[in-house]
Amino acid sequence: MPGNSFGKAFTITTFGESHGLAIGGVIDGCPPGLPLSEADLQGDLDRRKPGTSRYTTARREDDEVQILSGVFEGKTTGTSIGLLIKNKDQRSKDYGNIADRFRPGHADYTYQQKYGLRDYRGGGRSSARETAIRVAAGGVAKKYLKTMLGIEIRGYLSQLGPVVIEQVDHGVTNTNPFFCPDASKLEALDEYMRALKKSGDSIGAKVSVTASNVPVGLGEPVFDRLDADIAHAMMGINAVKGVEIGDGFDVVTQRGSEHRDELTPDGFASNHAGGVLGGISSGQDINVHMALKPTSSISVPGNTINVDGEATDIVTKGRHDPCVGIRAVPIAEAMLALVLMDHVIRHRGQNAGVGSSTPDIARQS
Amino acid sequence: MPGNSFGKAFTITTFGESHGLAIGGVIDGCPPGLPLSEADLQGDLDRRKPGTSRYTTARREDDEVQILSGVFEGKTTGTSIGLLIKNKDQRSKDYGNIADRFRPGHADYTYQQKYGLRDYRGGGRSSARETAIRVAAGGVAKKYLKTMLGIEIRGYLSQLGPVVIEQVDHGVTNTNPFFCPDASKLEALDEYMRALKKSGDSIGAKVSVTASNVPVGLGEPVFDRLDADIAHAMMGINAVKGVEIGDGFDVVTQRGSEHRDELTPDGFASNHAGGVLGGISSGQDINVHMALKPTSSISVPGNTINVDGEATDIVTKGRHDPCVGIRAVPIAEAMLALVLMDHVIRHRGQNAGVGSSTPDIARQS
Amino acid sequence: MPGNSFGKAFTITTFGESHGLAIGGVIDGCPPGLPLSEADLQGDLDRRKPGTSRYTTARREDDEVQILSGVFEGKTTGTSIGLLIKNKDQRSKDYGNIADRFRPGHADYTYQQKYGLRDYRGGGRSSARETAIRVAAGGVAKKYLKTMLGIEIRGYLSQLGPVVIEQVDHGVTNTNPFFCPDASKLEALDEYMRALKKSGDSIGAKVSVTASNVPVGLGEPVFDRLDADIAHAMMGINAVKGVEIGDGFDVVTQRGSEHRDELTPDGFASNHAGGVLGGISSGQDINVHMALKPTSSISVPGNTINVDGEATDIVTKGRHDPCVGIRAVPIAEAMLALVLMDHVIRHRGQNAGVGSSTPDIARQS
Amino acid sequence: MPGNSFGKAFTITTFGESHGLAIGGVIDGCPPGLPLSEADLQGDLDRRKPGTSRYTTARREDDEVQILSGVFEGKTTGTSIGLLIKNKDQRSKDYGNIADRFRPGHADYTYQQKYGLRDYRGGGRSSARETAIRVAAGGVAKKYLKTMLGIEIRGYLSQLGPVVIEQVDHGVTNTNPFFCPDASKLEALDEYMRALKKSGDSIGAKVSVTASNVPVGLGEPVFDRLDADIAHAMMGINAVKGVEIGDGFDVVTQRGSEHRDELTPDGFASNHAGGVLGGISSGQDINVHMALKPTSSISVPGNTINVDGEATDIVTKGRHDPCVGIRAVPIAEAMLALVLMDHVIRHRGQNAGVGSSTPDIARQS
């Protein structure tokens, strides 16, 4: 009933606040025998962490992850895996001015109302800091999916404010601080962000993530459809306000004869569906897009109320991303990996073994 | 691990195929003492059922729901509620031609691959027929939410192909077969649908649903955020390819100073967030939008393969909706009711009772 | 969070009261391709149902089960399976006298206090009538376990009041109305029950159940250990007050050198553990014993209170078992089948596929 | 699906091996506002930890627990609580001789078979070391239950081998290293244990735990009955082979007229049921008993096989408890606290609010 776990068969349970002693989590359900070390997870943590470029927050988070259990002599043992990242650069005095008032557009007000009290330091549990553990856990899933099934998960920025990315070259994505897969847009992004930073304002973004080599058959209808679980995962990332699979909202004006992906002996003729049919993976690339709102932690003054309900105003100081969407790229990858991993295990448990028509996944693994 | 249950505290578990003996389900977790009878559920079932207008499928589904348990002397007892709807008009011979080939854009291919066999009659479990039980269960949730908390849930068509709805008058929605809340668009819709039907093709749609009077505090971060669970619910409706909360994909080009909803002593000054902040309801209206793809059951011939992987073609005969999006309106309402109901119970269990700052919901109920 | 579901991977969710329209349930998670029909389930239902001998209640329950979904052309499809048993012989007037007072030793008082109201007809949801659906669902699990893994599940009466069963011959168990595996005790049982019935009183019993050919490796430590899940299942059967695995309470006085089951190249040298080590099946027979209390529905008058808390007395009329323990035999078998089935799926999902040391179960199926 | 979580509404998820870097866990679902610090948990950890007397293992575990999150300014915040205990005295060389052979009566064989590999150091995940985190988490539950509802949970040794405890004085229990509540038995216990230790053998034990002031109404039939969940919790403790509620196996020979607890205007006249009727707490004391097997880690040589299946023998050296049952007392208390806490939240969520007959618990809290 509580909400800090994700996944039914490959489950992560997380804890930790922005300015507490540490953040951490438990992975339960990782199959035994997978070669695993901290080094497998650190790469994505470094991609996510702030302070890596002048466009993201200057706060230094030393996201060094420790694997506390579940691995013996370099391999997973099938028991639960404890993950820990200590909080280092906390500087909590920066946040004193938000202890008694609610930042508009933040979780301050709703946490206070829901729980009757809140850890206001840096947003407490509602801080994006918490997503570091998702990235670490997603790294374990990525490793398994890649090693066992050849699944490749790649995210990228597809729009930042008015700058629309037009070409996707996965080789370009990780060569720039925007996770932009289109080299021809880098200058426009740089220019836009410079001006934005000067204005003290922030901007929204669109992020996309693709999974290739996904076997057909993942997804448990009618409620835990693969697309439904992906939507749950993505809408659960801080700041996400919209999720699309395949053609997404474009389908509103499409005709059936145009939208349907015809089948041929060589495979599907198109991929409007984004790799999911009837809630089950089709074997095509899974394509997901999401919209991320502009952060409300800006230096443009705004109206709000204090904890006593009186009118006041607020200027968020401290170090904040002008575009939180950028850093969502590795988070979105991690969440997609977690969903796929969960469904690989669920499918395998439920479907292997009866009759001759054993599905793909069981055969592959 | 299997996927036919929805909700953690107010749980529905469903069964049934398009052409089996019956569809049904179990509601587990309904609080005791709620006045309830079949009549409370039948209204929405009638709104959902096909054959009510010339724009939806002519198939007559006599969606008469029976409550088999959990109600005694007109009130819920707190025990599980069995729901049953018998299948009547089955005419399974219509579907014989799809036994050996896969309809493009359907779940035929993925079900076959996942399970190694499938009930091809009318789509089997993947048929939208299954959603009738969601609507019945949602009716129980709606009744509770309305009775106990005054929550009102209203869905409507917001776009159908090129026809964009511009005004929302909830009084208009249920007076026309399109669930269109804008009287000025009825003629355009009628015209468009006539032409479409003649062409044998289908069209996508956008559907919206709003919940009013929602108390602040619903949602269980960091994973079972209210918005994440809504996205899961909506993306799990057949044909949905995109979900938005509040401003949705419009946030990509918004600035922080524009997007953030300022707080005043009289409440929020705007509602770009769509009623959810940090994954928790803010007390504002919850606004959700979703995109529904055009059905692939059309009479325009298409290419496909048969179960042996050989190229063939297909024309879907039988009675099908040219726009499945229309009938999704009561389904979307039901799913939103189920999510809210689940979170009312979850919040109440987890948060009542400690200290003086008891949250809203516990106070109200 | 609500409690009418059992199992995480092979899940049953049940509904229904003693005197409602029907009882029923949903099996979610049954693998596809299993040959299945009502006939597979009816045998155990007939063994459980009352009225089959003069020692059990004379109430005629025509426990005819219907499979409403999830089976197509004689095989399971992998989708959820709806089960329904209509209530026929309800005679609710018999129970009028317990509407306003609580039977001592029954759930009457606790249901009233928990829910604030109760369906008093025949015990409502707390009636053993509900277990018929467990038996039906257990029948599906039994079929799978037998067909796919050769697992055999056999229950029997091991003690009834002072009559202790001394020999277990599974061939004898189902030839007598006591499920007694020891032919030499049938006369003593018959005599004891005759006298008991005359006295209007009831008696407790001990029931045992064994599973043979269970593969090594089932169980998910540290909380969902196989033995823990078995204890959950058995203690959840009406009237059960104690559960033992293997030597059970005898271990209190055993020494380590006596209790430990030594391993030899030909297998274990003994089975004090009852087939479970460290919460995981060892490949030996799983042996479970349980104690069932004497029913409180007796014609010996007793003191109680009414719904207003005033002192009164009660005599339970109607048709009741003098020893409810007897009928628990097929229920215990069903529950053990459900636990094993659940763990077969869980183990298979979680453990197949990595490295060369693929566990037994994956190899077998 | 994986098994390292316990509880549905107040959930703990644990990780950690005997000789890894640390053991730890996450509590999810603790209500906000509860005063909490490490000091609240340390007392029970000290009671559980070995090395406190000459009768338990001499291994020094410095079980110092850290609360890493979920508490702010001395109160719980409603977010997840991270717990960590570092492993200090690991001495893993002691265990080298069991790397290639299976200790009879241990989880060595089943872990190896299930997962294909195992962390053999000190039993890895199957070590009782893991229960320290259960005790810490149980401490949080105990604190809430005591503070909010006045519930008192007290365990004690009720039998050790042939020494049967005859009087229960809770004031005596914690004054001796046996958790023995009967001062007149201390000498007999001391004598027995001395002789046992000299023999190099081990002995079983019976442990009991009682909860007082439990409100009526806890338990979610028909599967998550309070007694069923207690049985699950207790049978899930290492070495437990039997669980009883109330009169337990004595009911086998009881008559209905003797067993039923009559109700009077002043309460129940007896407590054969052990505080649970129909799976729901009755408001009487909850009485639970369990049987713990003698540990197999003894210096008496035994036959076994090695990982290649060849016959060999084994003598377990190192520091081991001659009676593991003794230390189970605080663990059993913790598990009962976790079950009750879970059901308090579940009951409150599911039952508050409708109609005038609001149940007890909602009124109290």
C-alpha cells in the first residue's frame, strides 16, 4: 500500500531525502549469476548527476554508489541487493527560507497537507535527488537486459522549449551536456540556455527513450499492460506531465488505414504503435516520449502563501537546473529498463513450460 | 504478478472474453455501509455499451450487471463484491476468418506469441468488451466518492479527428451520442462520422476527464504518485497511446514563471498542474487527457501474415466502431474513479491518527 | 491491502457468502496450454461438500462449478479464469435466531465489530461455504502440478478427538467418509461420532497433507519462505489453530544430532524437516499437519450477549458438522496446491536463465 | 513476487548477508508524526544480539542501527525509513570448510540448488544475522502500537528441551539470559545448558508471545486473516517448525462446549481462541506459541555430501548457539508487532468513514 516500491517481480524499494544522511534502496528479484559490480552502475549515475556542465545545477553530488549485499565473488546471488549513496554536499542553510512558505509549483504544499509536517531541506523526499537510486537500480536491469537478451535502451532530448530536435543519432547523444542526438542543434541549444539562465527563468523539455531488441510477448493484460506500466514509470518521474507511446497524440487525427502497422513475412511494415500491441511488446522498438515541465525553482519572484495561509512572495535561491528535463534522460532510461526487466521475469514465470508453443523469451534465456 | 487486478487498497480483479459465457470481476476493499444496488452501476454501463447510436457498433450487448455478494440489506458489508455480466449476443461465426491470420494493429499477433494460443473469437480477452466490468466497478467507486467526499467525475470527448472541441459544458456531454460537451460541434461531428462510415475507415480521438472536489493529500510518492497511477490507469485502456495531466505536452515550451500555479490565501491562482503537485492531489480539479488510436477493425483491405508467417490480406467484417474513442468516455471516468478510491483508502490508512495535524481526508470522513 | 486474494504469481481472488446468490473467484496467472475442464475440479468439490455422509452436515450443497473464462477449445489461454458456484439450498430462515446475538466461538462478534454490520445468514462470508472456491481453484493448481511436474498432493485425517490414526495408507483415505488412511480405526471413528452426535456436541481434529515429487528450490526467502507461505495458507482455513511442518512441536525436545537430516549420495537419510530447509523445498516430501478446533455450532446451550451487549443464551440449530475437521482434508490439499503452484511460477520467473547452473525446475518444464 | 518484503501496508524490505558489508532495510508506510530515534530500537537489538551470555554464541555483533531517512526533527515524516547495521566482526576464515559441502539441516543445500551458487560465508542470507533488521523494524512498530493504541507485546521462553516453564511473570523474563518468565526454572535451565554445551550438541525450544490491549477488528478475511498472517510471520523465522494460536494443538481433543469462549456483558469468559475469531482480533490477548528446532551447527560429526554429490562428513566449528530458540524471543515480538501494525493501517484505511458504526480503531486514533 505505501508507494516507495516499483515493480512486482523485479522490485526496487527506495528511501532517502535530499539532505539526509544517505539515499538508498533494495533490489529484490534479481536473478542469480549476473556479473555485477559498482562500476556497472556508476556510468549512468555520472550522466545523471548535477554539476557536470554549466547548464545544470552547480551542486556537486558525489553519487558514489555502494552495493552492500546480494553479490558474491562478482556475481549476483539471487538475494536482495542493498544500494547506498551517501549524501555529501548538503549545505542545508541555503534552504532555510522555504521552511515556512510553499514554493508555487512544488510539492511543498501537498507534502505539508498530506503528512502534516515535512522535511523542507531541499525538498526532502520530493527532491529529484531521490532519482539517483532509480538510476543505480536501472543500471542493474540494463546490465541484465543487455547481457541476457541483447536489449539496448537509449534516451535523448527531443525538444527543449522552442528547439525541436530533428535527427536522432544515438552516437551524438552522450557527447554533449544536453543529451541531444542532433549535432546541428547544439549551437541553438547553447544559445537558448545562456539567455534563459540570464533571465533567471526555466524551460520545459521533451525527452524520448527507445528500447531495441525487445522480445515479443512482454506485458500482462488487462491492467499491467506493458504500455500502462511504462506510463506509470514515466509519469512517476518528477516534473513529467505527459507520456506517449509510439505516435502518441498524433493518433487523434490518424485514420485506421494509416495508423495500423501492416505485417509482412519480414516483419512489420511500420511502427506507429511504438512496439506495443494490446499491451504486449510486438518485438519492434519501443518508443516512448515524455513532457517535462519547467522547474519552479527560479529566481523570478512569485506569489505564494506561508504555512499559516498568509500571502507572501518567494524567490528560490540556491543552485537549480534551468531545465530539469535534460537530466531526466538517464532517469527515463532507468525506468524503462526497470519496467522491461520486471516484465521479462513476469512473463517467464507465467508462460514457460506448457505445451510445445513455448514463447520466445523462454527459448532465448 | 499476473495482470488482471487493478488497485492496491480498492482492488478489482476481472475476467472474461468477448465471446465466452460471461465477463465478471471482484471488488475487494470496498468499505462497509455504503448503500449499493445494481441500479447504481447500470447507468454508466448503458453509456458505455455499443449499439446505442448509429455511430458506434451495432452489436447489441445487453450489459446487465449482477451483484453476487458483498451487499446485505442494501448496504456493502466490507466483504468482496462479485460482479457478473452474461454475454448474450455472441455470433461467433462472424469472426471465423480471423482465426488463422493476424489483424494489423490488433493484439492478435502479440497474444499468439505471448501465450502460444489465443481465443480469436472477437478478440477474446483483448476485446474492449472487458471494459464493461471496469465501468461497473468504477460505478461503485463513483458512488462512494460522491457520497462520502462529494467528488464529481466527468468525462467528455475533446477531439475527434480534425474536429476540436472548444467549449466544455458538462450539461451537454450526455445529451448526444458523442459525449461532446460543445453543442456547436455536434453537426460537424455528425457530418464527419457519416463520411467516415461510408469510407469504411476509422479515426482517432482525444478524450478528457475531470475530477472536482478532490481533497488535498491523495497519492503515495515516490512511485505510486497520483499522476503516475492515473497514467497507468489511462494508458491501460484499449487504444490509448498518450496521457496528459494538466497542461501535458504544452509544458515543453512553457517557462517556469508561466507554468507555476501561484498560491494565494483564496487558493491557487491557476491550474497548469492539473491538480497534482509532487504526485499528490492539490485540491484543485484533476484534469486528464488521453489520445485514442483509430481502430484497426476496418473494411479497408490491409496486408498481414497468417499463423504460419505467410503473406496474406485481411478485411475486418462484422460490426465495429469507426471511432472507439467515443465509448472510452465512461471507461476513462471509471478508471479515474478507481484510482481516486484506491488512494482515498491508502491515504486514510497510512496517515490518520498521529499528532494534531491530521490531514484533510481523515477529518472529512 | 484487502484480504480476499491468495498468492502472488498464481493468484486466486474469491467472493461470496453462505446465503448469497453465488460464490466465485478468479484465478489469475495460470500458464497457457493446460488442458482443463469442469470435470477436473468437480471431484474435489464433491469430496468437500457436506451431505455426503451422516457424519457431516445434512445440508445439500450442489457444488457445481462453472468455468466462465480463460479456457478455449479445452485449454487454458493464459488469461484469467472465472469460477462460479451458484448457491442453491439456502433455507435462510433457519438462521433468523442468530441475527441479534453472537454465537460464542464464531466470527459473529468480530465481524460485527470490524465492519459495523454483518450478513448473519449462515455466517455470511465467514462460513466454510467460501472454501468451495478454494477447492475449485486448488483443483486447477493440482492439475498443473501433476501434469507438468508429477507432484502428488494427498491429505488425510490424522486424529479425531481421542482417536489417533497410526498408519497412513493413501489408498484407504478416500474409501471412507472420514478421510481416514488407517482401516483399523474406522470402527472406532464410527462409534465415537455416533456418541458425539447424540450428545449434541462437537470435537476437534488433526489433519495432515503431504506433497510428493516436489522439486528442490521452491520458496522465496527471507519472508516468503515456502514453510511460511504454507503456514499462512493452513492457518487461514476456518477453525485451524495450529500448523506444523515436518516434526513440528516435537522438535522442542529434540537434539541437533537427532533432528538434522543427513545427506548421502542417494538423498536425505531422514525427513525431520518435512521437506523444507531454510524456507526452500529440499526435494523430499513436504509434510504438513494442522489442528482444527471443534465447531461452536452445537446444540449444547451456551451463554452469550446480544448486539446491545446484554446477557442471553444460544442454542445453534440447523445442520452442522460435529467435526468440521474432516471436511478440511480436501481444503488443505487445495491450499497446499495453491502455495506450490505459486512458488513454481515465482521460482521459474526469478531464477531461469543466467549462467550454466540453471536450477531444476526450469530444466524440468 | 520476490520474497524480501513483509507486510502490505506497513512494509519492511530487507537485505544483507551474514558476512557482507552491512544488513539493512526499508520501512515503508510508517505514519507521520511518530517520535522516533535510534534509541527506540537499540534496546531490542541488544536483547537479540549474540554474545550477551555464555549460553548464546560468543560472536560479537555490534548491532548498532542507523536511521538514514524518514525522520525529521525527531519525528517520522511519512516517507520511507532507511535502516542500516554495519557488519563488524566477520572473521570469514572460520567458514572456509563449509564452502564445498552442505551442513545437514541447513539451508546450504537448498540455496545452492535454487540459485545455482551461494554466499557460503556464515550462511550468507540464510543466517539468523538477517533477523536483526526485523527486530529494528519491529521496534518502530512497537513504538507506534504502544504510543497510539497502548498495545503491549511480550515474548518469553516457554520450554527448552525437557524444561517446561510453568509460570509466566513478565517481570522476570528480561532479568535472565533465557528470557525465562519463571524464576523457579532458572537453575534447571542453567544446569541443562551447561551439560548440553559440554556435549557439543544443541536443543529445541518453545517460545511464546502475547499482545495485550489489541483492539477488536484487526484482520482481513478470508485469506489475510490475522491468525494466518501471524502464522506466516512466525513460520518465517529461522528454525520455526510449528505455530499455534491460543490452545493450538490442544483443540484436537477438545469438545465444542469446552473450547468456545462464552461472551458476557463484561467480556469473554475464557480465551481458548487466543484472541482471534474468524481471523479477526477479538479484543482479548493474542497468544502465540512456536516450536524452534535445534540448530544443526554442532560439533557432533555428521554425514553429508559435497557440492559434487560425494559422501563426506562435517563438524561445524565456530561460535554457535546451543539453543537458537532463546534468541528468537525478541524476533517473535518484532514479527508480531509488524503484523499488528500492518493490520492497524489496513483496517483503518478500509473501514473508516461510512455510516455511524465506525469501528473501534478509527475512534481511538
